[in-house]
Amino acid sequence: MGQKAPRENKYCIWMQAGVVKYKLCDHNYDCNTCPFDQAMAKTAEHNIALRQAGKPMTGKKAEIVAWQDKMRQRAGLDQQCRHMLTGRIPAYYCAYNYECWRCPFDQMLEEQLEVFTPRRPQVQEIFGFQVPTSTYLHCGHAWAALENAGRIRVGLDDFSQRLLGPADEMQLPDIGDQSRQGQMGLALARNHKKAAVMAPVDGIIEAVNPKVRRQPRLAHDDPYGEGWLFVINPTNLKPNLENLLFGDDNLAWTDKQAHHLLGMLESSVGVTLPDGGCIVDDVYGHYPELGWERLVREFLLTG
């Protein structure tokens, strides 16, 4: 012990503390929603209750204690911060007796990690398009996910990305810029052609995804995960959300959009889709005769 976990080996914090012999993290260190963490914490609390009641504890589970209690048994520089144990930071030591809720550094780091760690939505497939049902959708194909502290994470839906194909450039707002629902919030470019996208909500830009600035294709390859675009601190949230789609409405609307696209494909380029078939990825790349400007105007409602 005493060293942070190598990046390639994501050791569970219960292993790092020495409570269990071997356990890899499969929850991206999101302990708050991890079933294993919850089960271990529950067992540790149960053991404390038995011990206080003077009842005997038997079996392997009798040895389970909270990972925080296990770490408190260490001394000095062996009392590493939990974020050091998980490999998030190179070196930091606990000064709050593993009462993380009291630690300003922990709160700051958790907030930063939350901003840059999107939670993937539930999705269903329609004609090959992955449609989110647990986030809001704007009629211009931007999605808006309501997150902790009232923030809104914004990205482009799978329909828009499969329609226009991978972008060469994502023109994103800067931190501190204002966002207005229904007005241009960002733009993507491909082969010197540009498509403006309307912002889904009003607010102030709080964070921008640096990965997408460097690798615009992420928005196409992983639109609801690593391809998120920016985070907004909303200023008119309730009225804005009333103008967006959610849940089953997302599915019904995307189905209409897909049928509209199918009609364009059939009338313009003679392409028909067999029953149960999927619309090809990168529609514009395969059928440029549909026209970039037309696709942007018909589906993104800009241009």
C-alpha cells in the first residue's frame, strides 16, 4: 500500500483500504451509486450494531469494517486521501479523519469531476438512431440533461450526428458566454460547410468539453457520453423545459423525423428502407445530393 492505483488497474477503494483482498472498480469510482459499495457499507454498519449489542459475529462478513475505519488505523503518510487511492490525483493526504463531507478539497474535486463526467441516458433505437428517453430534447436536435445543482449538460443527439456525419470542427461557446433558447448556441463544420445549432436553454456557459474541441468526431461517435459539448448554469429553467421534449415524446418526435428523412431519401435519391432496416450512418456523406443546406434547414431548423 501507500501508492496510488495504476491507471490501467482500477482497484476498488475497499481493496485499497485493505478491507477486501481483491476487487476491481467497475463503476468508474462513482461510489455513491455503486451496488458493491452500498452492500459493503451496509454490512459494516450491521457489524457495528452487533458489536455494540454484544452479540457474537461469525463468518467472513464479521471482519468487514467501513473502508474509512480501516484507513483510520493507519498513521501519517499512509492516510492517503480517497482521491489519491483511486488515482484521480497524484498525492494528497487526509486531514479530516476520513469525514469527506467536511473536507473542502473533497467537495471541490467532486464538483469538478461531476462537471466533466456525464451520466449516460436511457436510450431506445428507432431506425438505427439512439434516442434518449431520460434527457430533454430540443426541436433542433440538441439534448439537455438536468444534473446536480441544477446544471444542464448539452450535446447533439444521435439523429443529427448520423444525419450530417462526423464534424471536422465544433465551434463551441466560451465559458461565461450567454446561451439563449432557440438562438444559435454552437455550430459544427464539415468540408467547409457549416451548420448552426440552436441552444436548448437560457443560461451562462459554465464548462466546455475540451476533448470535443480537440476531437470533434467524439460528438458523432459518443453523442451521449464523451461527446457532450458544454454545461450551462440555467437562468430560466422551468419555462425552458416546458418547451422541450421528454420521455416517450422524444421517441414519437424522432420517429416522425426519421419518416421525414426516409421520404426525402426515396424522393430525391430513390433509396427505400426494408422493414426493420436502419438508416445508414452519415446520410449526407452517402447521399450528398440531398444537400447540406437542405438537411440543416429541414432538421436543425437553421441555415
